[in-house]
Amino acid sequence: MLAAVPFGGTWRECELDADEWVLLGATARQHRLEPLLHGLLPGMQDSRSVPASHRAAWQEAHRRSAMAALAAKAALIRVGRILDTAGIAYAALKGGWLAWHAYPNPALRPMRDLDILVSPSRLEAAYRALVARGFEELSGEAFSAATLAMGQKHLPALRDQATGIFVEVHSRLFEHIEPAQADARLARSDDLLAARLWQPLGPVQIAYLPPCETLLHVLVHSAYEHRFDNGPQVLHDVSALLAREAVDWERFWTMADEGGWTRGCQLVLRLTECMLGPQATGWGPEGAPTLPDGILDQAALMLLQDPDLRQDLDVQLQLGDLSAGGPVRLRRLAARLLPARRVVAAHAGVSPDRRSAWLHYPGWLVSRFARTARGALDGRQRSEVVRANAIETWLAGR
């Protein structure tokens, strides 16, 4: 059985056996790629080579994604109107722009939630404005001493009762900002908001970050915040953005250098070119950088890691080499070992609103260490740890 697959910018046919088709289908479901694969079917030389069961599953996933996109559009319009009325500057991030302004069809870019950036000084005002207009608090801990002390980049998610869409209000783009990155443009939310742009979405204008900032956010989010565990969709995000927008590349690389993110940006951009073909990437007169042998393959495999193992892998990495990671890894490990009350409550099967949920923390911690111990003996996790360490070592210039 033959299937046409994109590689290096051209379509080629490769033969897949029954087990490989099962694996392809499972991987597509894991990484929310089924709507995108449905959209690619018309470009295949012979889409009939794809099993009928896969075509049907991808079509159904595309239909569901289209319905979800309509709900997300309605929710984003409501958010924009509420914050505009309240006089609060905001910008919709990543998928909130990509789905409707970069992809040919928003169904091709599934979203888990809507991310909205506001000034740190207006974080509480924005959150309360949304709650007052029908967005539901899920944790009841947004402004508790414990939550605020954690210093997270966003408050607990709100649920739009009209559409069921979740909205996260952010005060900054990244969870972990090192002192050396504090003056980087992407670390200064107020400066980002001062440069925001408006684009139409239905009957309203929605505010977004400029193309340079959006591209840099997507790349840094994948390479540094998620360490390539956010799946292959990011490559299509990059390709769609570059096809849609003209990027000021001199400014882009200056901003990347400010934050110490140049290597990560090079890696994701080169990976996009390798997997999806030539892109409108501004490499400069010297052309694309030469990367170490194997680093592209390692990053590609990391994009395909099992989503169910991401948390376990993160803990393995943090325990494996705390000294090399410095304060960033220490903070990440602390966040894993001291989770939000809702995480402990979910483990125990009790209401997250009950403070007594913390009584179940010892049981959660034992479970956490048991999973970590099992992972240390799992060959698949060990391989992922080796890949992740190789990439992180190179990104850090070590």
C-alpha cells in the first residue's frame, strides 16, 4: 500500500505496511494533526492509497476542528470587545492569529485554548472584566497568595460559558525569564503591547503582536519553553506565517540575539525547511547555518515524543542534571513537586475547591516518584532523555 508524504518540499511515495498505517494514525491523533492531513489529501498524487478508515477519521477530525474554530472565533471576539470596553490593552497570541490569518482554513490549526497577553499592571483588571461578563472561574485561586507567589506567566484558565472555550490571561510570554533575558523585547510585555497591530476577525478588529514578535514567540516557545514537546504542528505554524507575512529579518535576529535564543530559532527554522521545503527565511548573506551532525534528527524525534510521557520526561531531565540547568531547572522541578491544588485534587478524585485536597499530597508525591522510577527503567524514556539533553546542551552553547 502506498502513501504520498511531504519531505523536503516534494511529494514522494513510500510504501507503508498495515502496522505502519496504524502507527501513523495513532501519531496523527496524538499530535492533533488529523485535520491538517485531511487538508493535505487533495495534494496527494493518489489519495486512494490512504486507507479508507484513515481518510474517514481525518475528515471527521477536520469537521470537529472546524466547529471548534467557530466557537473559538466567537470567544475571541467576545474577549476583544470586553477588554476594549474596559480600556485594557491586549494581544491575542500564537494560534489566535495563526488560525485565521496564516492558515488557509482555521480548521487546519486546532487550538487547546486562547492565550491573551495584557500588561502585568492590568492582569487582575482583565481577569475580573472577563469574569464579570460570563467567563467562568475554574479554580477559584486566581488571586490567592499561593497562586500569586508562584509568579506564573498566566492566571488559571477561564471558561467561556457561551462557547466552552478556555481562555488564559497572560502577563508575559514565557514562564522562565533569566536575568540576562530581562531586557529582551519579548520579556517586556508593555513594549510588546505598544507595538500591537489590529486585524479583522468577523465584525471586529482584534489586536495581535507584529509578525517578527509572533514568529520569535512561536520559535522560542517550541525550542526553549517546551523543548520540542509541543509536536510537529509548530513546523506548519512557521511555514504558514512565513508564507503570509514579510518578516523584517534584521530586526528578528537582533531580537533573537537579545534573548540568547538565536540557536533555537536557527534549529526550528532549519527543521521547517528540511521537512516542508524551502521557506522565505532571511538567513543573511552567509546563508543557512551549519548545525552539528544529528541535531536536526534529534529535534525531529523530540517533536514526535509521546504526549502522555511529557511530564515524566520533564522530571527525568530535571533530576538527571540539576547543576547544568541552574535556576531554571530548579524552578521547573519545584513546580513539578509542588503542583497546584487542582492537580492533587484530580489525582485524588476530589473537588479542587476543597482545601482538604492538600491532605492527599503525600499520596500524589508517592505516585509521582513511582512514575519517575518506572520511567528511569523505561528504554523509550531513556532515549528521549538522551535526545533532550543533547539538544539542550547545544542550545546552551555547552
